[in-house]
Amino acid sequence: MSTGDPYDQPGPRPAQRFASTRWSLVALAGRGESPEAQEALSTLCQIYWYPIYAYARRRLASADDAQDMTQAFFTRLLEKDYLQAVDPARGKFRSFLRTAFDHFLAKERDRAHAQKRGGGRASLPLDFQSGERRYSCEPADHATPESIFERRWAVTILEQALTRLRQEFEHAGKRELFENLKGTLTGEGPAEPYASIGGRLDVSEQAVKVAAHRLRRRYGELLRAEIAQTVTSDAEIEDELRDLFSAVRSQKR
């Protein structure tokens, strides 16, 4: 049995840090119609469309209305220069986005009822069927639309970071290690003892403990990197993390 750190087994290491410039994704998305700007804007849409959809479902009368408004809003976001006017000094990006959606509803709701989804423009590839399944699993409580939006934002960011972490392990040929240890990311520990995992992976119990520690540390780095794309300073990253974990805790109560 090997006693070494599973990270030191043959195969490429995960990247040491996800490169990101503060406010980078939002800033890039606001730079006109270049391929890079369009890709950044599409990434923002994919991250935020479901939180906005869940928010709309709590505000509007039906799933069809919420789908119409979500599709139209993000289609308009792609077409207009809204993000060029976003000022990071005025607050959090997700707050800007929700406020922009509120303004959009106020101006477009009545007209959108009489229009084809997306207002006759090319539709975005938003998976509303999947979105509605996800929404059906939302807690059947009296949460406000705002709290639903915060919850979904938090879960989406956590999922984005987890996906990147999984990709790093798969790239390094460590998918089995990741699948065995991902339960430690919740802070509740794995479903079985480290010794059992080590026996199955042919490494020592201590090596598994070290790998689990590094997995949690790397997850934290990737989580901060995800948040860093829509804030301007390290202090704001910490503020966003507090908001994120507060939203997650509220979901568990």
C-alpha cells in the first residue's frame, strides 16, 4: 500500500489557483460585441438565469409568465449595453441584476404577455424544463422572492466551484479520489472512515486525511475565485462569502 499523498501520484496536479481579476467577468461582458465579451455575457446568463427564474416564480402568477419574463430579460441583456453602465462602486452585481429585472418587469410585463417568448428575438438556450423541476424542489414555505433569489445564487456559486474542482481531479486522473472525498466539503465528513477509503484506493489513512484537507482548501480557493469575478476587492469577497453561507443556512432551517 502506498503511504504517499494521493496528489503526488503520477499525473498532472490540479492548477494551483484559478486565475481571476476582480470584477473581470462583468467588466468583460460589458465590452461590446467581441467574441470574448459575448462569451463572458453568456457565462453570466448561465450562472444567474435560474436564480432570476426562481425569483420570478415567486413574483409572477404562473410558470409560463416567469419563463417569458426570464427569457426576455436575458435576451434583452444580451442585446443592450446594460452592463457597460454597471458601476462596481454602487454595490453587488447580483443586487444590480435583481434590480434591473424588477425594472424590466415594471416596463415589459404587460407587453410581454402579448408577445412570443423573447419578443420575437432569438431565444437563449435556457433549460426551463429543468428549471421548473428544480423549482418544484424549493422549500414549500413563505420565503420572499428576494430570499429565494439569494438561496439560488448561493447554490449556483457552490455548484460552479464544485464543477471546477471535479474537472481538476478528472484532468489529473483522480476522479475516484474526488468521488470518495467530495462529502468532506460539507464539513460533515465522508460517509465512511478514511481508513476504508484508503484501503480501497491503496493509500494510507493519513494520506487520505491530507487529500481531504487539500480538497477542502482547493474548494475554498475556487469558491473565492467564482465570487471574485463579480466583486472588486478581497474584503467584498469575504462579505459575499458571509452572504452565501447565510443563504445556505437559511435553506437548511
